[in-house]
Amino acid sequence: MSLLSYLINGISLGSVYAIIALGYTMVYGIARMLNFAHGDVIMVGGYVALTVVLSYSTNPLVAVLVAIVVCTVLGIVIERVAYRPLRGAASPLAVLITAIGVSYLLQNVVLLIFGPNPKSFQSVVPFPDLKFAGGTLNISAETIVTIASCIVIMIVLTTFINKTKAGQAMLAVSEDKGAAQLMGINVNGTIALTFAIGSGLAAIAGVLLCSSYPSLSPYTGSMPGIKAFVAAVFGGIGSIPGAMIGGIVLGVIEIMSKAYISSQLADAIVFAVLIVVLLVKPTGLLGKKIQEKV
Amino acid sequence: MAMLEIKDLEVYYGVIQAIKGISFEVNEGEIISLIGANGAGKTTILHTVTGLLSPKKGSIIFEGKDITKTPAHKIVSLGMAHVPEGRRVFAEMSVYQNLKMGAYTRSDKGEIEQMLEKVYKRFPRLEERKNQLAGTLSGGEQQMLAMGRALMSNPRIILMDEPSMGLSPILVNEIFDIIQSVSEAGTTVLLVEQNAKKALAIADRAYVLETGRIVMSGDAKDLMNDDSIKKAYLGE
């Protein structure tokens, strides 16, 4: 039974990585940039939800919605202020370095407002744990909600991209910005929409992550952010199903390593797997051959 | 008044001047060919007209409206479509999705269906392959898709960049027949071609470009019989 429960926990953690990885991979696919501040948007989402729960409303749904709205706006502002002016810059490194700068900026602003001590997060899932097989298999409600959210997000996102005009425009921009413009697609607007969606998803990931691992500090977002980036590369950066698969595989590897090998080594194993995958298949599991641009 | 009027256009790539003061005009209903060798600046001119590049000097007037500074994504809704060099279809999208993208600025569903029917009628092969990914089409089919996609916006003028590039002689003839029939259906055509013979054969007027300048212009029939053109571009 413990194997099954580790597997379920792994899928749950992996679902969080997958939701974060979607933001990385969509932004990369469309703007061809790595948004290293993405992990910190998760952390901001956590703090916003916590603040709402503690000071205004105890309804967890309200907290999640406010976190989504704040992070969506934050994503649009970051893109507009920090990244858009650098689009078309001589070196793609300019925007990469800026993203790292934005990451530190977010961490330090939160540090200034909330202080360095970790806050204990109240789970937004108001259900008791589920017991199966006569009490030998115990699954937390957070785990179930996380996995369910991941599935719902995947379905909604795929439908959005394949069935709506804005979604099709995103596909077109990710393939050829010039040709997309000739179709009448506003490329800047489409990139902003991508950041908005990615950041909104980051807020959901933040709340889910903090509900399962209820400690929140200004640095909470960095490690999951990096791991989700690994998941995105692992699955093939730019590919949405790739991000999903990469995230879940990564979560399972991490939990299994913790359970059966060593908790200290778990992160090292995760990154080692990435190196092996990239050696064997440099474009990731579902990656397409695309020109590399950092 | 000309439908499209380009005045004293100068375009730079960094410090390199690609277009060195070019003026020409396209009247409604005409087929105009810009011919010239590789690097003469033909593609640069089309990219500047549709806003993918911005000129340093000069102006572009379309139907009396100055579009010199109009961003690329606002051009198509003015009635101007651009079939870019190398087709540039969306390879990961189906033929049908590509065509729908061509009508991106249109919102009337009935009208889009009508355009789609027209395009399928003109290019029956696209209808046969509507669910196929565009990247899996042959070169000739991709060119048809690129043209069909441009026609989906129901343009009054269509800019075509090297439509015959890389195609077999039979397909080249087919593509030029299509250009002619698009013109006969009432769309003005501005054509950029390296295949000078074909381009002059279907054009009303033509401009000859050399390293960013217009060196000759006039009636297409006259240019075809000009000795220097014959020598330099027609291989006679």
C-alpha cells in the first residue's frame, strides 16, 4: 500500500510542477524567452491567498480567485514593463538577465512587506482526508484536489487553444510571428495574454503547493519554479502535453527517490534525470526541433 | 489616383541601405511585377509596404490613406493581403485552421464560410486535404495554401512574393494561371518574381530593380522586347 500512496503523492506533487511548467512552456513557445521570475509569481499567489484568508474572508474560494486575479495582472505588468521593451534586443541574453532581476525583485518586495520568517499557510481545501482499504491507504484531500485541478486545467487549456480564435492566434504566433501579423494578429497582445494565463495558473499552483506543504516564505517559489522549468525542458519546452507529462514524471521521481533512496539526494536525482534525458533526446520527450535562442 | 502609391522609399537594415529611394504605383485592377535579381530589394519593399519593416524615409499611400506607420497587424483589415516569400504557412496547424487564420480579422461567420467555399473552389486540392497538417503538404500545395489563406481576408490588393520559387515547371504554370484568375476576379496584384519571363507575361506594367533602385519601368510587353532586359533577365 505504501507504494501506491507514494505514487499518488508523486502524481500530486507532479501536478503542481505541471501547472507551473505550463506557464514556462507557453511563454517560451510564444515569446521564445525563459521567464525565470515565473516561480516567484507562485510565491506571490501564496501570499495573496494567505492575506485574504487571514484578513478579509475565510472563504477559500474567494482567496484563490483573488490570488488568480492579482497574479494575472502581475504577469501582464511584468511582461509590459520588463520584457516587452527588450523584445528585438540584439542579444536574447538581455531579457534572460532581466527575468532573473524580476525574480529577485519579487522576492525582495515580499521580504520587505511580510518579513523573512516563514508563515504557516492554511489549506484552502476544506475537506477531510480520504481513507481507503480499511484505513491502510490514506490520501489527503489536498492531493485529490491538486490532481483534479491539474486534469481540469489541461482540458480547459487544450480546448481553449484548439477551439477559440485567441488560442489559434497563440499557435500561429508561436510558429511564425511575421506571418501571424500578416493575418492581422496583434503579436504583443497575444504575448500579453500568454503571460496572463501562465501567471493565473501560477497562482493556482501556489495555492495548491502551499496547501500541501504549508510553509510560505519569500523563497518558496524558487525551487518549485526551477523544478517546473526542468519538467518543461524534460517534456520538450514549447509543448503543452510535454509540460504535463514532464511535471508528473518529475513529481513521481522526486517522491519515489525520497521514499526509497534518500531524501537528501532526491533533488540531485531529479536533475540527474534531466541531464540523462537531454543527452539522449536534446529536445525533450515531446519537443520539436526548434532553433535555439536561449 | 493610384490605389497604392510608394514615394521615395528608403529602407535600412542597420547601417546598410537596402532600398535607395524608390517610387512606384499600382492602379486598381492591374497586375504589377517587380523583377530583379537576388538582393535587389524586392522582398524588402513588400515587407515595408505591409509594415513588417519600417522605412527611414518616404511614404506609402493605400487608397488615399497614409499607411507608412501602420503596424503590420492592422494592414490586412484595410484590404491588403501579403503572401510572403517561402509561403510561411503554419506547419503545425491543419489546412483548414490555416485558412481560418487568413480570416482572423473577419467576424461574420457566414461571410467566412462563403470565402472558404470560394477558396476551396479555386483550390480543390486544399479541400481534399483540409484536415492535413500544412507542414505535410508539397511545395506547390503550400503555395496554394498561402494564396488561399491570403484570399480568405477578401483583399482588394494582394502582394505576392516569389510564388513560383522552388516549384516544378508545371506547377509554375499552374500558379501563374491562378494569379491571372485572381486578377480577373477583381483583385489587384503586386507580384515580386525572379522568374522575369513569366512575371512579365502576365503583368500590365513592371518595374526592374537593381540593388535597391528602380532602373527601368514601363509596359510589360515593351520590357519583354527590350534588348537589355532580354539579356539580363530573360536569358536570350
